Amino acid sequence: MMRLIAMLTCIALGGGLGALAREGSMTLMKGILGLPASVSLGLVNVLGSFLIGLAFSRLEGSLRRDGSSRLADLPHADVLEDRAWWPDGDPTLPAVDLLRFEIALQLASGLIITGFLGAYTTFSAFCLLTVQLLQAGRFLEAAVHVGGSIILGLAAAWTGAHLGCRMSRRA
């Protein structure tokens, strides 16, 4: 029960901070830099995609010591092969240490990935802005917004995951 409460607290805290960061980023880009809302939201989503790839691979590469890392199937995880515990786990770690790593991974993932980055990048805001562009007859801008966000978001997530694996190797 305490673990569930800790996880929900991490998600709530991360979500609140992520929503504030998104609003601050959007305000900065629109108000100070004068970027249109579609560009501002696209940049927030691309940055969030990069950060989620980075956070996921960094957390998995550093805290998943039981041999069940979801990075094992990714091509850029080969940078972790010089670690004694990769990818089959560390049989020398006591069960209590494996549990400690697992709990830390779950809480950090809840705080950073589900909470903060889940609230920082919002698919619903992306969809609403696209509908508004279409309703305003700005079809080209809507197409660039959708295509650019998806392509750049995928590229950013891949780059973040690759960089996170390399950072995990050095840690």
C-alpha cells in the first residue's frame, strides 16, 4: 500500500511540474519569442520526445539490473555490452539490492516519464491545435504541424534513447 501511495505521489508531483513547465515553455515561446502556437507546441512536443527517450534509456540502463531491460531489443543498447551485468542481469547482487533498484526505477519512471513528461507533452493539445488550424482553413500549416511534430518527435525520441544508453554506460 505504501508503495502505491509513493508511486501515485510521484506521478502527481511530476504531472503538476510537467504541466507548469509546458505552460511556461509555451508562454516563453509565444510571448517572448513571438512564435506561433503551432510552432511552440511542436517544439515542446519534440523536446519532450527527446527527453522521454533520454529518460527511459537512462533509467533502464542504470537501474534495471535483473536482466529484463526493455533496452535489450534496441539497436543502440549495444553500447552497454561492456557492463558485467548487461543484458542478463547481475547474479552477484543480493535480492534486496535488486528490489531496491526495481523500486527506484518505478518511482523515477513515475515521476519523470509518466508524471512530468506525460504532462509536459500533451497529445490532446496537439490534436486541438490541429483541429483549430483545419477549421481556420490553414491546411498547409496543419499538415506541416502534424508531419513535423511526428517526424521530429520520433527522431528526437530515438536520439534521446541513444544518448541515454551512452550516458548509462559512462555512469
